[in-house]
Amino acid sequence: MDTDELHAREAIRETIAQYAWNADAGRFDALAELFTPDGVLEIDGEPVVTGRAAIREYLHDVGRHLGAHSMASLIRHHTSNVTIELRDATSADAQCYFLVVTEAGVDHWGRYRDRLVAHGDAWRFAHRQVRTDGVTPGGWADRRRQSA
């Protein structure tokens, strides 16, 4: 593994981490900037969202739902077991598990499947697929699914 590949892998890990940190802090504009201008966010049970502007709008809507319909004033996304496959110098596939916790405890969990592209010194999501494997009955994600 050469230094260019190491730099790419660390930049991809940083993008994945920034997604979680920005989501937890309610920084939805910064979160949307992690996507390419024509990026895609695909979440189980939700309409596919295409384009950074549409992703930003969708994320703000989710944030309003979280604030209005939740016991969750605290939310923390945890990612683990990140694997990265560089396709070439400017594109990669990544996958990892996620676990979301609120002050009530574990809320939901699942998998991220990502296609990323190099954008200057950073990497951006061209496509993020979110698969929820489970939810805690009565938790925020469970209630959001039921209200959809």
C-alpha cells in the first residue's frame, strides 16, 4: 500500500466520521456538503433523494421531525468495521455498520454502503445507501417509520 492509498483511505474515513458528527450536531448544511452536487442519499423506507440541495432539504426535515416528535434531545451515530475498496485514484466503495443511540438508549442500527469520489483533498459521497437492520420499538426511528 503506497502513501497515496493511505491518504485516500484516511480521507474516506474522515468523510464517514464527519457524516456522523454533523448529523449529531444538527449541522445539516455541512452534512449535505459531504455529498457531490449530484449525490444520492438512499434510505430504507424513504424516497431516494438526489442532488445536494435536495439532500440538504431532506436532512433539515428529518431534524425538524427529530426535534418535534422525539424523546431524543441527544443523538449519537457510531460507525464501525469500515472497509474501503479503492476502485482507482478518484473513486472508492466503502461500507460499515452504524448504531444510533439517544438518551433513551439504542434507537436503531444497520449498514452504510457508499460510493465516494475524490474532490480535491477530500472525498465526497456520490451515493450513500442506508439499510436499517433493526429499530427499538417506540424509539425515534420506529415512530418516524410509523408516521411516514
